[in-house]
Amino acid sequence: MSEKGHAQSNIRLGMVIDLDKCTGCGACSTACQAENNISYRPDESQKLRSITWMNIYQLDNKKAYPDFKIAFLPRPCMHCDADHHSPCTFVCPVNATTRDENNGLVTHIYPRCIGCRYCMVACPYHARSFNWWDPTWPKQMESMLSPEVSPRMRGVVEKCTFCHHRYNKARAKASVDGTDPNKAIYTPACADACPTKAITFGNLLDEKSEVAKLSKDPRAFRILEKLKTKPKVYYLSKQDWIRNLADNSLT
Amino acid sequence: MQFAAGAVGGTLLTPLPWKLADDSAVWSQNWSWRPSPERGEITKVPSVCTLCAGGCGIQARIVNGHRAILIEGNPANPVNEGSVCALATSALQFLYAPYRVAQPLKQTKKRGDKTGFQAISWEQAQTELSKKLEEIRVEGPQSLACITSSRRSSMDDLWAQFLTAFGSPNLFKMPSQCDSSRTAAQLTTGNASPFAFDLENAGYVLSFGASLLDGCAASSRASGALRRWKKDRYPVKIVQVESRCSITASKADTFLPINPGTEAALAMGIAHLMVNGANYDAYFVKNNVFGFEDWTDANGKKRQGFKNLVASSAYSPEQVAKITGLEAAKIREVAKEFASQPKALAVWGTGRADISNNTYHELVFVALNALKGNLKPSGLIAVAPKVPLSDLLPQKDILSENASQHPRLDLAKAQSCPCPQNGLYGFLDAIASGPKYPIKLLMVHEANPAHCLPENKLFMTAAEKVATLVSFSSYMDDTALLSDYILPNHMALERFDDVIGVPGAPYGYYAVSSPILKPLLDTKHTGEVLMKLASTLGGTVASSIPWKSYEDFLKFRVEGIAKAKTGAIIDKPIDISSIKAGDPVTPNYSDGADLFKKLKAGTCWHDAPTGVTFDKTSSGKLELACQSIGKGTQATDDVIYLPHFSPLKPSGSESEWPLLLVGYSIPQVSCGYLANPPFMNKLVPDSVLMGNELFVDLNPQTAASLGITQGDLVMVKTTQGEASAKANVTPAARPGVLYIPRGMGHKAYDEYIENKGVNACNLMEVQLDPVSGMGTVWATRAQLRRV
Amino acid sequence: MKEEKTSASGKVVGTLLFVLGFAGAMVLGWVVFPNLLYSQKVQPLNFSHAAHRDNDCDSCHKFRPDGTYAGIPKISNCKECHESAQGSSEAERILVEEYVAKDREIPWLVYARQPDNVFFSHAPHKGKQIECVRCHRDVAKEEKLPPLREDRITGYSMTTMEMTECEKCHAERGASNNCEVCHK
Amino acid sequence: MDRILIPDGVKRCSFPIFSLWILVLLGVIGWGVAAGAAVLIKAMNLTGLNDWFGFGAYITADLAIIALGAGAFFSGFLYYGLSKFFPALKELGKIINLAVVVGFVCYTGALAVLLLEIGQPLRGWFGYWHANVHSMLTEVIFCITCYAIVLVIEYVPLILENRKVSESKPLSLLGHSMHDVMAIFALTGTFLSFFHQGSLGGVAGVCFARPYAFREGLFIWPWTFFLFILSAISSGPAFTALICKAMETVTRKKLVDRTVYELIGKIEGGLLSFYIILKIADTANWAFNMSPRFGLKLTDYYWGPYGIWLLVAEVGICGVLPALILISPKGRKSSFLLFGAFLLDIIGVSLNRFVMTIPAIAQPVMPFDQWKIYIPSIYEVAPVLAMLAYCMLIISLSYRYMPLFPRETELNR
């Protein structure tokens, strides 16, 4: 697995989010919730116990009125491509979270997870949520659960999967159509929904892909690059104050 | 002991302990009390979303034909171009909401008592309702009234048809900015259709308080426009004029922080500089505008024109700076930019556009665009084109004789407004304060005035005076809870509906929303209930509404387009904003049936923009001097004809109420007929809601002067009411102004919604616009203290 | 604590007791326990695969156009031939009276049902020329459907494919064994 | 009543008083067990943990108790392993039984609490079956299990030494033969305990995206791996000594010679000094070399309740100070200073475990995040207290019914 490194693979699924276009409307996050059977509770204001895979951070430039500005930063799982291990995959004692070196997806398998939360401690992006309660839905709402993603149980960790079930379907479709499954492309639910099309998804190693081009844009940056986690989620912004919030002591 | 040792040893060599350990782990992996979603064939069913007026194309994922699991955007729809908003992605949570009304209900106890509702059959419901209608019809049909929020749907016309045929003029709409926009369009262009903006093709956008990105109506279109503005090369400059550092303000290149409600003064100031600097489209103004120069009225009286009004020192940058709180230099700078940018567009709005605007202010913004020449046939502003749907069957003059005796209730109060429009507030006020005639039956359709009407206590008081309140809501909302009968409509995704035009869009648009599923509950399409009631009532009511199903009704309406042979179906992705006024659009449907079939399959109809024409005004030009305002009066003041800054003073004295309270909207909270769905609850920032406490935004300066710190429990008191909340000290707020998020504080629905925060509408003051008589809201005087 | 005697007879008794305990546990663990653990469920009616042998597997167990596997045929499929009874067997009677006539789906018990957390697509496997019997029981000559043996704790069928088997085959054929390939 | 179970020649308090004490302890244990059961049944929302604080009171208590308990066993290594070469260490034999008991209770107690800490305890064994060899937690799981087994093996002979139990010949024989191989277990145990302690340190140190906790190191082990080992051995024996002193105070008897305390003081003084020098070096490297690379300053790690006082207290007051006291013969002579230094020493190590657990994750890493505060709920406090009560219970029972202190009879004659 990880010992091999990932040099030989020519797929690295990644995402670019244009923060200048993001209006914080939340469509990506709700689409994600619907797609991935994310459970909810009557009170969701306790954000530290609220399960969200696509969390939308509100940033501000710390200035006084009227120079005050806000911006939104949607944060999926970064699917870190750090050498050898992602911060979370390194620490999981039971191999519940691993990185697929064929495509760079950092996956988390609920039936394997024992709920030790070590991965959450290791992740600086707070991309992971724990099921503090048994996930329950109002009876009627169980009808809208998707069979394509398994509902979780209490006591396990969950996080953004880049909608890998869509990837599986795209690959299966490719093998039916007789095309190369390794060339299969798909879009996660968030990117599909985004009203300003601020989210671009694809193979970062495919030079011709939009996502590869954008990731090399002069406006592109990643969060906490100094930690060498090598996220596969890039952000775009022209505004210096937003870019400065990407890493500590960036001025 | 040996036995035990043997048993332990033996057991360890059998699968028993290992299998049990494994099985218990596997059991935990499936967790039997967790739902297991049914598997099967997944299909995509296209439709059109009618949760808001935006008209987005959607497609639903359905499992085994009976279970909807996801709403996605329809890439072939030109409005949303495959994307979809947070509310639409949560749409299924309304479909499967526990607070849906499963069958007709009748209140058997006191109104508002949740336990008093008794399930009744549709037959009983319809019989009892038609009996009441028959009685009213005999005693005076004007005593029937309806409030709906339906505006861009054939349902709206069906209600009008029903009430007209029945003999009542009392059909009212929930407030919307399109009413004031329509008033302004009518006064200046003679078209009774709201203004439309070519956002996508503008080269410079000056927005006067329009919450383009803070959850406005048609948010998908605004998002599409933003995407085009933020293009990499030569991005479009956005200037936002507003009092709060909103999302739109943050996304804008320039933010003009302004005293709340003074946007029109700034527009006048800019116009002043353009006129005095001769930096306006003089050719257009000279040839197409009436009332720019001084003019003579029908009585031969010489009147002042807009030019002289705006050029006066009252609108000098220095004066405007005093009113708005901006610097004069900044005003000069923006005026210069606006005047010199070739494709500059001024847009305006009232936050989420669910409140009507001050008519004079609407006129100011029209005037500013007129100076820019934007109302040219190929300009950036048009009026929304009419979709050539079949008109409803001609009426047999049922209403007319009654109407002269029993005018619409808001008009019956004989207010002196010259240009009366949809006067919901006037109507409610009339009922509350002893009407000319009683309202015996009030029907509320797709609206929740008990919650989301600013100054909602007016509705509460009025409702008490109404003998019977009937709700057609699909949900147990705040208004349904107060009703005597609930005749639940199908939920939007279970029924036929249509979308007539995209709010603020210059192109023609029509789409049919077809059901994605069979109705889940014992509900009925309100349109079909009306059809049933009409046929029971018989006579001319029955003959006016001859359709048996709503689908038939829509088919009938679509025939009109086919007869007009205009526009075309869109079934693959196109950039609709690239179609210019006058571009040929060739029909690609054979006849009405074909068109309906295609629309039913989730496509949409469109037509090229039509631009604005002025042939309906008395001068045949764009009238900046609105002659109809002064009609019949011997107005002495020339200003009443002209666009000008005319703030309505909020009640209360400044010394007693030192602060202003302004309601604001955020895209993460649904406000309006639909309550926030659980998915969107996760989006609500914890600076807006924490537990059940709502936060009121105030500037650090204001907070310091009041001795308030972040998170303090505070009491907000306005001239309208008081509420306890928490303080959110944020530089987003203008000093001296409190901002309260709208859409919270429901008193109905379920545990996911009920009692979360405070309803801003309880605290907001409504003032009637002197021109149109519609309720406008901008700020309420308030005080704040720490508890 | 009881005082122990160290007499010879005591030793014999001790050994005997040990053997007894051991043997008892073995019987309990190997024989009684598995029978207790698995329930036996009978299909709603018998289906003879042998009698339908003129078809190959995928004429009934079809793929949908999008490549997903339709699984057990719907009642409409049965209807094509069994609109009226094709014989006098009990199964035939149940089929026609209870399901075809009433247009109800037959609640078949699935022998190979995977839990919710497993993603499995038949399509790529079929493309690799893997025979059905590689994973499923050979039904070509099967006259009578066997009862479904379901683990009472986990709810799994005894014949549910286990992960180790999937992994083994994937490893042999060089297919990816990453978690997300099969889990969702 | 229980006279026949009490070792020969020693005096113990009356049975009713003892029973009362045991009942109190059982009460606390019962409360904690009930709280723990509630967590298992109703899920972990009862705790004060959240998505920010994945680790909390359970882990902190476990880390601290294991540091002290495992460290206690270091005296076993000194006695069984090194006393052959350094006869002075033979003195430790007088307290070695207590050290074994302390190690045993700390480990078994920690294991029980660990069960509550995971969201799916039924899958706890996946840690063995599906182990990820890269995870420090895997190391922890394996070590803690093996070590607990070793400790049971070490503890059993003590039970077998009970007067009544040893009347049974085969059991007594078993006890004796186990004693013979004890040295091997002591050495195995020490290795495991070192490794285990180290991997606990590694748990924090390997989180390379958490600048507060992350440390570089040797091969696969971060510096915290070694620092944890050192800090454990420099505090565990002190912990044993302190417990012994507490027992002496409670029972109003002399249980060991004062020379033992002073010997421990001397050993601890040396070890602690060594540890604290390395710890200071590590802290300096972290603060002035590593952190700037992450864009952080030392002050970025301290905020609000998790202020710089933590560093002052841990390294200064509870590190340098006791080290200075313990290495000076004068300091060791004064009972106040000696036991005061022991106390500071164990507080310092516990504080270290707290710092590496809670403030380390309270710190926001993304610049736009805010510090958060963790407050444990009663469902976390109760099982932790119960674990301590359990430790006391076993120590009390062991003291009453087993010959823990070989010199007790003589010293109290």
C-alpha cells in the first residue's frame, strides 16, 4: 500500500474551490447531506457535535465597519497526499481509514472503525465527525435515504469520501461500456450542486483536466501547506486577506 | 474445578467464542435499529422546482419508482444550468416531513390548539366548505377572501377566476418587491409588469440594497450572474450599496456603507452629478423621456421636471453625504464610474425581495437607469415579457355590479393613494379595525402570514375577526395551526404546477412542474379542490372553471403559447443570456399537445427578451413625471409626480428609541412559506442561532456604548414588540443599527423547527406607501438592553 | 476455598471430570451452537432452477441499461409464461394465485445478500469472464430451493460471500483491494 | 472474623472498620460502573467529548495512571534485574511487592476505562485482528495487553502467599515456582512497559499535522516516545513511595525502612534530572526550531485556561524543582522536602500527560479556527474516580491479606 508511494499511479482525484465565487449558500453541503445519508438532530447549533462533511467556514478580514468583509470556505476532506501517509491514515489502529494509492482517495470504512477518534485528533482540518448518537431519522424521512451509501451507526467516525460510490458506479459503467475504468470520470454531489460552479473536480494528474489547470493557477493555494499534509483540495482567491488565512504567519 | 477447566479448554477449541465475538462485531456493523435503505433500480425523473419563484430545472432520483432520494439540478435548464440551491436539495425533507398534514383536518377546540384537530374525510371537508360558500354567496359574496403567495403560477389565475366568478374582489398576495417594481413600471412605462435586468450582460453593476447573494428570489440566476461577473479576464465590477456588510457586500468590489433606507438618496446624488456634469445619455433622454425637462400638465399648469429637481442643491454630493453617511468624494467617484462605464447597470431591491419598496424610490432607480440609457430597446433593463398563455374563459360579468357596492376591502377604506396595488396590509388593517363588510371565510393558500408577514400581529388580529379560516397548506405551519380547516395540498413535488417567468429576468420563460411521485398522503391539489368547489357551487362559477384536473387546466393554458406560435423548447444546455432582444426564436414544437408533452417531461419554454416599450403611456415616452400619480387631484407640489428621495419616518422618537432595527436574510435560512429544513439547520452559523437563542447583530461600538459583550443575553425592544436574544457583536453591523435574521422563531411544525429563536417579523414595523398603499418595511426604531 | 485431597482416586475423578467438561464443551461448541445460531427460513414458494434450464442465467437475472444488476426477476417476468398455471404443483398454485393474479412481488429470500455497507457491481466481474458459480451455488440441476440459513445475531445468510474470499480473488487477479472499492 | 486470612505476626484494623472503608470504595466503584454502563448503553454523547476533543478525561487519566503505574514497575526492573550488579538496589526488595500491586491495579484499571473510550467496544478486538502496524495506537493496544498479562502473572504469586491460600500445597508450589521465574517476567515486563510508555508518547508525537504535539525523533519514534519512558520511570517509583508513605500514615505503622525512601529519592532525583534536561532541550527545539517552520510562535500554543502556566508548572515547579531537591542529599533528608518532591514529580508527569492530550488538541491549527475549551462530564469523571477507587480497593485488600512488606513485623515490634 503506502510503502509503494504513489508515483506509479496516474490518478489523483482532487478538487479546486474558487472562494471568490463561493457565496456560502450551502448548496454543496446540503447536497452532500442528501447524497450521503448524513444524519441530523433537532438541535444542530452545537457545531462541535454536528456531522457535516462539507463544512462551510465563514472567514472575515478582522477589520472594522465598513471595511469588514466576509468570505466562505467550504471544507470537504482534504484527502491529504502527504508522503507515505495522510495524517489520519497513519494513526488508525485498525486500518479503517486508508489511502487508495491508485487514485489518492482517503477512505473511511464504518464497519471497521472502532471509534477511537485518533484520526480526528490527528486531522488538523477537523474534517472528521463522530457519531455521538445513534443516527435516527423521523420515520417518514427514512424514505429518502439513499441505498448507495450505507447509514452509519453510533460510535464511528465519518467524513467526506469525495462521493467515492459515484466513482465506483462510473467505473462499473465504464467496464460495461468497454472503456477503460481508469479513465472514468465523475463529479461529487457538492460540485454538481454548486450554483456558482465554484467547485471543480477531477484528476489532478491529467494535464488536460480543468482541475489540473486551476490547481496551477496563480490564485491557487492550499490550507496549512507548511504542515506538509499536501491536501488535494485547492482553493482559489485573488484576495490577499483570504490567502493569508490559509496558513499560519502568512503575510 | 477440573470440569470447569475442561469446559473452558474445550470451548476455546470450538468456534463458539470466536464466532460469537465476530458475530457481535458484525452485529454492531449492521446495527439493527438503524434504517437499511431499500435497494433497487434508480431512475431520474426531471421536473421543475416550485419551492421558490426561481424556476430551476431539477431531476429527482427515484428508487424502484416510489421513493425519492435526491434532488439534483437539470443541466438542460438554462436558469440553473445543472446546479441547485440549498433549499431545493433539501426539498425531499418537505416531501417526507413529519409535519405534513396527512388528511383534511377540522379544528374542534379553540383555534391554535394542536390537540383540537380532528381528521375528516375529503368529502366532509368539501361539503362543509361548499356549504359555507353557498351561504356567503347568498349573504354577500364579497365576504370571501383569499391570501396566496402564488404569483408566477397559473394557480394565481385560477384563484382570480374563482373569486371573480364567485363575486369577491378580495384576492391578496403576500408582499413582494415585484409589486412595487410593477407599480413603478406601470407609472413610467405603462406596462403592468415588473422590471427585468440583464444581469448576465452588464459590465458594471451598481446594486442599491439588492441582496443578490444573500438569498434573494431566483438565487440560482443571481449565482449564474455572479459566475459570469467573476470571470478571470476583465471581471465585472460590482458595487453594493447597503447598510450591512452582507455577503453581497463582501463579494462586491466596492461597498458603499449607507444609512439604512437612504439608497434612493444616493441614487439621486449620482443622478445629480450625471445631470450637472452632462454625463448622461442625452440622446435617449431627449427622445424617449417625458418629464425630464419641465412639463405642462393636462390642466395646462407648468410643472417642474426631473432635471431641475435633481440638479438642485438638495441633491448635491454634500447634502447626499449628510443623508447617507457616505463621503461626498466617494459619491463623486462612484457617479463618475457609473456614468462612464458603457454597460453599467443599476439594480435595486429590498433584501430578499419579499417586501415591497417605497414607490418613489423605485422611480428614482428607474430614473438613474434612464439617464444611463438602460431602458433602450436593447438596453440592460426591460420589463418581464408576457408569456402568451391562454386567458381564462371570459367572465359573465358576475362581479361588476357587486363591485361598485362592495369594493375590495383595502380600497373600501378610501385611502388617498393614487395608485392602489395589492394591498394586503390595507386589507388586514381594514378587517382589524372594523371593516365596511365582514370577511366570513378567509382562505390561505401556500402562504404563512402568521409567521413571515412583517408586523404579523396585524394578521393575527384580523384572523380573529374572520369567522372561518381555511388553510390549504401541505404542512402544519404557523397559519395552518390557527385555521379552522386544513385542506392539505399536495406537496410541490407531488403535483402539477407551472412557472411563468423568472423573477427579474428579461427573457420569456415558462415551465411545467410535473409530479415526481404519486402523492404520499391523503392530500388533494388545491387547484382541483377549487374545481370541485366550483362545480358544487354550480352556475357561472362552475362554467368559469370547467376543468376536471389541474393537468387539463395547464394543458389548456399551454395551448395559448402554441396558438401564439412563439418561443421554443429548451432541452439541451444553452446560454440563455446570450439571446438578445429581437433575436429570432423559432418554435420547435408542433402544437399545444406536443408542447405540453415536452414541458411535462421537464423541459422549458423560452422566448427572446422584448425590451421596454413606452407606447402605453400618455406621452408615449418613458414618464419620469408620472402624470397618473396626481390624477384627479389638484396637486400643488410638483415633486409628487417625480422620482425623489422620500423616506417614511418610522414611528417613535429618536430619543426614546435610539437604535434602528433592520431585518436581514441569509441564504442558510429559508424564510417565507417554507420553514428551514433539517439539512439547512446544519448550515445556520452559530453566530445566528445557538440552541434556541437567536443572535442580534450589533457593531462593537454600539455594544461598547451599551455595555454589552459577545453572547450577552439582551432584550430587544421596538415600537412593535420585544424579544429576548443574544448579542452578536460584529463589525458587519453598522453602528447604531441592530440586525436581526429573518425566518426563525416558528411556533408550529416539529421539534426540528419549532421555537428556534425569535421571529423578526414580530419586531418589524410596516409603513404604507403613500402612492401604492402597499406595506413597506425598512427600519424600526428600537432599544436594546442587557438582561 | 475447598480443601483438596491428593488421593489416587481423586486424581482419576479429576481427570474424568476434565475429559467430561472438555467433551461437553466440544459438543456444545461444534454441534449445538451452530444449529442454535442459524435459523432456517423457507422460501415463499419453491422455484426449480432445473425446470427453467432452457434459459441461461442472464436471461432472467438481468443487467439494467446502466450496468447495475437487477437481481431476482420481478413478477412481470414470471407472468410472461405463468399468466395461468403451467402445471399442478403447489408452487405453481401459489405463484399464480398469490402473486401473478394479485400482481404482487414475491418476497424471495436472498442467499447472497450483502449488507448495506458493501458496494458490489456484477458488471466488472462479468466483464472479466468470471462464471456465476465462482461465487453462487450451482443451480443448474437444482429442483428445490434450499432453506435460507440466517445467522440470528448478524442477520447474514450462511452463504453470504465473505470479505476474505473477495480479497483473495482480487489479490490473485491483481484487482485493487482498497476498502472503498467494495465499501460504501 | 477474617483473622485466618491475615498474614502471621501483623496487626490489622478491626474488620468492621475495614468493611466500612471497603464499602465506601465499592460505592465509588459502583457509581463509576453505573456511569460507564450508561455510556456504553446510551452512547458517548453523555461525555463532554466532541468532534474537536476526540480525546479527553478518559485518555488523560489513562495516560497518567499508566505512566505512574508502569513507572512503579521500573523498581521491579531495578530490583530483579540490576540489583545483581548494584547491590545497593537490594534495598528495593522491601517495597517491591507494593510496586507490583500498584503496577497491576494501574494497568487493569486503565484497561477497563479504555473500553469506555472507544465508540464501538464490541469491535475492540479489531485492534489485534486488523492491526495497522504504522499506528502508535496499535503498539499501545498490543503492549497494554501483553503487559497486563505479565502483571497478572506477577501479581498471582503475591496472592498465593496469602496464609490461607498457601496452605494448599500445589498452589503454594505454583507460587514458589512462579517466584523463581519472576526475574524473566520482570525483564519482559520492563521491556513491554518501556515500549508501551514510549508508544503512548508516540500517540501524540506522530501527529505530524498537529504542531503542538508533533515531535521529530529517532527512526519511526518521535522524541516524545523516549521522553514518556523517561518521565514514567522518573516518577513511578516516587508514586510507589508516596503510596507507601500514605499507607504508613493511614495505618500508623512503619512499613519500610526510611533508607528505602531515600534510595528511591536518589534514583528518582537522577532520573528526573536527566529527564528534565532532555525535556527542556526538547521544548526549546520545539519552540524555536520546529514551530517557526509551521509559522507558529511559542505563545501560539498557550491561550486562556491552557496558558503558559502549564509550561512553567510542568517543567519548572514540577520538574526542575523536585529534581533539584531529590539530587541534593540534604533535600532527601527532610521528610517534607522528600515527599513534597515526590508529589511534585508525579504532578509534573500527570500534567505532561494532560498537556500532550488536551491543550494539544484544543489549539486551533487552521488560522481561522478558534481555541476551544473542554469540560469533562460527570460520565467521564465517575469512571475515572471509580478506577482510582478500584486501585485503592485492591491495594487495601492486598495489604490486609498478603505479606506485602517483608519488614513490617520487625519494624513494628
